[in-house]
Amino acid sequence: MISRGKAEKRQARGKRLSAALRENLKRRKAQARGRAESVAREDAWPPMPAQPPPPDFRRNRGSE
């Protein structure tokens, strides 16, 4: 049988773990919301212009 002191310790530990899990879930949800907002802001920006192709430094370019 579990003594009174052990039962109280287990109950206190369970409460601490429950509180920690709730806080962790809140933090992860806030992070997900922040990522979603930053993606939405990036989509709102105008697209960057296309960059020109890199220079061709080959000696014998052929008939391209």
C-alpha cells in the first residue's frame, strides 16, 4: 500500500507535470501562430525580380 506521504508526492508531481504540459502546449501554439503570420507576411511582399543568368566563361562556346 502507498503511504500518505508518497501519495501526496505523486499527486504533486502529477500536478506539476500537467501544468508543464499545458505551458508547453501554449508555447508551441504561439510559435506556430508566429510562423504562420511570418509566412503570410512573406507572401504579401512583391516577388523579387528574376536575376540574369550567370556569365559563361567557357573558352569554346560552340554555336550556341
